[in-house]
Amino acid sequence: MRPATDPSSTVLIEDKASGTSLLQELRAEYFSRAEAAPSLDGDKVMRLRGQTAKIENGLVLFPKEARWLDNYLAELLAFPNSKHDDQVDSTVFALAWVTQHGVEPGILTYYRRLVEDQGRSAGEKKHRVWVPPPASNYQSITGRMINIPDDRIIEVTQEELKPILQIGARRIDIEPS
């Protein structure tokens, strides 16, 4: 399965024991947001150690306030000497998944969207196009990385339009005559 366009909409399920049958059932029901969590080597302690550099280097941001934050941090910091470790497992799988799928860091998404919004507010006409499968993202001629959503419809500038049409995309913003 290709990764979801928006990583926050992806549901990771460990592909072991009951998780395997759950994944099969969800895929049979065309629940495309469900993906197998990355297969990681080692025990739980070793898997977490493989991800801690991301946290230590400031690549993982935590909110200043959230109703769940104290419990989450207590579990994460007490691991492996805590009663519960489900959130630790989820964190490890999420960090590994993001690394494998090259999901851009949130701050880059923020600035990219700011630039895109400025282009729209400057009156630049955007064209809606449908992009054929299997691509999950597209790098335009301008260098802009565009994530392809589930409906496969993206907006491009006039400059980006011709090259994307040449790879099989179809314009859908043409007014009927």
C-alpha cells in the first residue's frame, strides 16, 4: 500500500498475531488508511533506542499542553520499567514509518503551505488536474513537491501544467462550453 498523503490519517497496525488478520479484514473492506507498521529488528528496548536520536535531536516536537501529555511522557520516560508500553510501541512505529516514507517535517509543511498560499493570494491562476496512479507524490518543474491525495486531484500553476499533462494527468478545471 502506498502511504497516505497526510501522515496523520495513516493507521499503523503491527502485522503480527491478531494485527495480521485485522489488516487483512480492513484491506478487504478497502480501508486504505490502514498500513502494516514497519518491521523492526530487536526487542522493544532496542527498537526504541533506534529511534531516540530523532527525539534527542529535536526532530520530534511535543505540545506544551495537552490533556494526555503527562501520561504519555511518564510512560515514555519510565520505559522499560513501567507497567504499560503501548504508547512507546506506537511512538517507535510512527517514527520508523515516517523515516521509511520520507514524510517531510511539520515545519517544512508549514512553510511550504505559506508559500503556496502566497502564490494563490497573488492572483496566480491554479489548474486542477487528476494524476494517474500509482504515484503518491509529484515534483513539479518548479521544484515544488506535491503530495497526491486519495482523490488524486491536485492544483498546479500554469507553469507546472504542461509537464504534468505530458505524464498522463488530466485537466479537470475546464469549464464546459
